[in-house]
Amino acid sequence: MRETVKLISMEGFEFIIDREAAMVSQTIRSMLTSPGGFSESKDGVVTFPDISTTILEKICQYFYWSLQYSRGKETEFHIEPELTLELMMAANYLHT
Amino acid sequence: MVFGRIDRPIIFWEDGSSIIDESVTKLKRILEGKPETAFVTEQYMKNYTTIYDMCTQKPPENYSDQLYNKFRGIFEEYAKQTVLPSIMEKHDEYMLREFSQRWDINKIMVKWLSHFFFYLDRFYTARANLPNLNKAGMTCFRDHVYESIHFNAKQVIIALIHKEREDQQIDRALLKNVLDLFVQNGMESMDRYENDFEKFFLEETTSYYSRKASSWIQADTCPEYMIKAEESLKKEKERVTHYLHSDTEPKLIKGVQDVLLVSVAKDLLEMEDSGCSALLRDDKTDDLARMYRLYHAIPKGLEPVSEAFRLHVTSEGNTLIRQAEDKATNNNVVEQDVIRRIIDLHHKYMVYVTECFQNHTLFYKALKQAFEIFCNKKVAGISSAELLAMFCDNFFKKSLNDKSNDESTIESTIENVVKLLDYISDKDHFAEFYRKKLARRLLLDRNFNDEHERTILTKLKAQFGGQFTSKMEGMLTDMQLAKEHHSGFDTYIGNSGKPKGMDFTVTVLTTGFWPSYKTSDLNLPLEMVSCIESFKAYYETKTKHRKLMLIYSLGNCHLNGRFDSKPIELIVSTYQAAVLCAFNNTERLTYQELLEQLNLGHEDLARVLHSLSCSKYKILNKEPATKTISKTDSFEFNSKFTDKLRRIRVPLPPIDDRRRVVEDVDNDRRYAIDACLVRIMKSRKVFSHQQLVSECIEQLSRMFKPDIKVIKKRIEDLIGREFLERDTENPNTYKYVA
């Protein structure tokens, strides 16, 4: 399964997004491209027991927005204020 | 409250540490090829998260330092415990193989663990001014493994290279990997590679080849040695492409060249019977080309070769000249052969320069110098300038009759002549001789090939300047004009109704262009006088204010001689005709009478009479019948004269004016030197003696080589004529007097 990856939140929600979108996160990217016995056995699933569903959802949206932005469509990414703190911590963790 | 995961428990050192250890062990097993399941994302995330947490926890649970040290520790331990021993326990090639493999493993391990420990790199390492994880990992390998191994590794590598030099097979890929390892362990600089390997390698190489060189030089001839040297250089270059680093190439090649070529250069090139001069002698162009290729790359390497070349060509040229000298004493005909052989020699060695020596300037110079030496030698008293002029003369005369000479041979011969002229220093001598012979060709031979003559003049003009050829071009133009005058004169005569008398043509020459000819106030026979007058009248109609001076010495006459047996047409010069016509009125004349009647000088008259009475055709009988003319002789018309031909040419031997030519040219040179000196002083105003002389020589070198004594004399003369004056304080300096 090379086209999409599955990200699982702490509550168990599964988010299936494009591989390209997931690569926006450096952490996920290095995990997916590590050499040596990794890629083959990989099933494209990453669990984040530390990240809540709401945050993970927002993060997925961010991935897609980031791709759009880099392709020239310069829109705004709105963040609800109450999410900011957790969002930032997740971003730090995911290196995004 | 922990900054980080709100609901995460704190990870303590021991726990975190053991998680990491587990993964590391797993990784090691994978890398060493032992059976092990591959990593799953979960595990990856777990490791990453663990480390992340440990770094983001507030102190004293912030374990960043420890984590960094642990990272390093992992590598150190692995190196000491596993890697190094495994390498040390093997030898030779196996050791190298192990070394190389371990290096590869290490690289992967660094990569993986960096991913796990990545968070450290984001903030910690920069803040603490520590090398990043990648570097730290590499450094560990270098310090703990590389340092201990490299010496042995180097020995093994050099031994393998030696094997290959002795034509044995080795594992090139392995060497390439190991040498890459050396380079990479230098961490962005080449000094590991250079100091730990390259240095020793180059040393090894030079000693290997110097041993070879000394054995080869004893046993082989020059060409054989060169072939081996070329082979060796080629092999070494290949070696670089196969497994050495490209930086090594120039050093390696230089080293090998130094040993194989430079240090033995003298012995090699001067080898008896096969060195440079022998190769030239035997025309071994391939070997010479190889010699050029090999020594081309070495600075100053070609100098001894070009020196040998020059000497060889000079000696060949000198031999040619000597042979010509010997032949000349035997029979008098010299010039054709010698010049043609010089041209051939030049062609031969020019081919050498272009092909063997790849058009290198050093060899052009050598060729030029060699030719300049022997081209300026005299052969049997005749200077080369004159020889060349004679050659041209004969060549043109022949090419008229010999239609087999096609355009291209003529073209190429002309070119060769011009090239040869370049080497002769007395070019003005050549110009004078050529001019005189040209005049003769144009006037006496009648049918000259205008095109060919113009071709050579164009080439000479291109090479030496317009001044060189202006007179000669004028001569050719005169001949063209003369043709027009001939037809003009005929129409004039036809129109005037006056009887022409005899068949009569005049060629008008412009005085400046043609060589000066002696003329005399010959008393012409009456029949001829009227013709002259009518032509003068015609010429007046064409151009006024010009004086026509008649040169009888160049004229030609066809006389019908009514002899007893049959009439014969005689082709004679004007002087001879005048003498013969004198016998129209009387049968017998004495020398003195002829002298008065014709108003000729003694020398001329004697010459003419000799040609008519003492040579091949005895048209006049001389009394007494001696072989020379004396003033007391008397002459009688020989009616009994006959010949099998109906028309004969009675030649008049030309005067040997060679000395005069040289004298004239030398006089001209004096004027040229004067003009040159004045020109220099006018622009410089003040000049020292040395500089004046050298500059004068340089300016005049295009035409001739001036004699220093003559220059000195001219300077004195100019001082006397108040063009220059000596400086009062410094007698070695001259000042221009306006």
C-alpha cells in the first residue's frame, strides 16, 4: 500500500491520507523512508497514542493545506484558539 | 504538570534507556545479517516518542545530555567490543573486506539511530555546541576503528597494488570501497586519504618504477624503453580510474614520469645507436612521435629532443652542401640539383615537425635555425642567394618548353622557393640576381609566361613586402606596355605611308625598374638609323618630354648571310650585326678600322669579333688565325662558311657581372643603413651606440644581415655629414642633429 497511510489517534480513530500529505511531517517522512527492512514490512500504519482525534484531524487538514500552499494556492489556515497549544505540541513532536 | 504530554507519565532514565537498548540490539542483529524481524512503525514510534519525551521533560528528568552520551556510547561500545576485534582477527584481503563491510554497517547504524534520536539534533546539539548525531557517530567509528586499522589496511592495499603491477588479478571493487572509506573518514577533508594512504602509495610507486627504470635502461634500446614507459603510464592512469581517487592522478603521473623519463632523460636520449639522433638518422617516425608524446608533458622535456633535431638537420644540410661542392669541382653545373635537394630536405623535415612533433613551436624554431645555418653557406664560391635565383631562372625557362609540368608542380615549386628564401639572410642579393635574370628572360627569350612570373612575385610580395618586388612588377608591366607600343607603332608606320625598311620592334623600358645596362655610342649601319628615327617620332606622339636611350647591347638581329653554298639566316646581337654589316661594303677590315668605324670600346669589340671568328661558327676569317683577338688582327668575310642548318644563332658570351651585382647591392646596402640610422635617431633623439647598432640590425634583418663594421663606418660618415653628433659627456651616446 504505497499511496496512502493510516494515522491512528489515541482514541483509535483511523485517518487515511495520501502518502504525500503525510510526508509533510519530517518524523513520518523519515519513518517511511528508512532503509533496511522497514519499507517492505511496513503496512503504512502509524499509531499516535499521544495525540487526540481532534488534533490529529486538524493535523491532517494542515498537511493538505500545506501541499496546496506550496503549489501556489495561498489561502489561510484557520486555527481555533483552544486547539493551539496542543496543536503546537503535536507539531513539535511530528516535526512539522 | 509536565510540559509535553499532559497525560503522559514521566519516563525515567532506566526505563527509557532499556527501551532504547532493546531496539539497538535488534538493529545490530539485523545489520549483522542475523535472523530477526524487521522494524515496524510501532517500534519506531515508540523509540522516537521515548526519546522525545525524555528530552522534553523538565529537569531533572530532562535527559538530553545523557541521551547524547548514550548515543555516543552505543557506537563506542559496539566498535570496541565487536567491530574492532572482528577486523583484527583477519588478515590481508579478508581484513580489508571485513573493514569495508563494517564501515557500511556503521553508516546504516548511524542513520537509523539518528532517526530515533532525532529530537536531540533539533535543539540540543546546536545549543550545546556539540557535533550533530551523524557526525558523532562517524567520529566514533573513526576514533575507535579507523585509527587502529588504517596502517595495516594501507599495507595490505599497497601489497595488492604491487601484485596488480606484476600482472596478477586483484579485487578492484574492494580496493575502491576501502579507499572511499579512507576519503570519507577524513570528514570533508582529504587529509586522511592523503596522509594515511596516498603518501605511502606514491613513495611505493616511485621506488617500484625507479627499480624498473634502472633495469630497463641497462637492457633495452631507446624505442623499447619508451614503449615500456608509455605502457606503464597508461596502466597507472587506468589504475586511477579503477579505484584510486581522482586527486591522485596528477601526483601519480608526475611521480612516474619523473622516475621513468626525467631522471634518465640524458641516458635515454643519448643512447648509442638508438637514441634521438639515431632515430632521426633512421627516419623512425613512430618512435620519434612517441618520444614527443612522452616528453611533451614534462616541462622543458622537449628541449634536448629539439636540440638533437636541430643538430641532425644541420649536419644533413651541411652534408648536402659539401656534396654539391665536390660535384661542382668536377663539372660546372651546380645549382639545379642543390636547390632541389635542399627543398626536398626541407619538405622532409617539415613533415617531421608537423606529424611527429605535432607542430610544436620548439621544433619549428629548431628547423629554422638549422636551415639558416647551412642555407647561408657558399657552394663553390656561389652564394645561396645566387643559386636560388639561378634555380628559378632555369625552372621558368624549362617550364615554358616542358609542358608536362602542370600547374600544381609549378605552384608548389614556387612556394618552396619562397620558403627557402626566408632562411637566406642576404635577401637583397637574391632580389638583385633575380631581377637581372628576369630582365634577361623577358628581353631575350621573348616567350615568357606572364602568369607564372606574376605568381612568384605575388608570393614574394606577401612574404617580404612590396618594396622587394616593386621593380620587378614594373618590369612585367613594361613588357605589357611594350606589346601595345608594337601594335601602335605598326599602325603609325602604316598610316604615315613611309616605307618601314626592315622589320623592326622596339621595347621601351622604364629606367628605374630595369637593371642598368652599359650602352655605347654605336655607329649603326644606315639601314637601322632610319628605323630608329621613325620610332622616336612615333614615341613623341605618344608621350612628350621623355628621352629615349637606346641600349644596343640587348638588341637582336636577324641577318641573311649570302654565302657561297647557301644563304643562311644568322641570329645575332646588334653589335655583331653592326660588325657584319660593315663587311657589306668591303671584304676586309682591320681591327683598328672596325674600332673607328663602329665607335665601340676595345673590350666589346674584342668580344664580338671573337664570337664571329674564333668560336663555333667562323663567319669571319681572322688573320693571324689565333684563338684570341689582338689589336693587329685583320678580318675577312668568309664566303665559304656553311652549316647544315638554315638558321643559326651566333651567341655572344655574356660578361660575368656577378661581382658587379654584389658590389651594386653592397652600395645599396650602405644607403639603406644610412636611411635606417637616420630614421632611428630621428625618433629616439638620443641613443647609445649599442642600442643604435642592435636596433639597426633588427630593422634591416628583413632584407639582409648588415656587417657591424659597416654600420660603424656609416655612423662616422653621418657624423661627418652632420646628421648625428657625439654627446660631449658620454662618447658612447649619439644625438640627432635636426
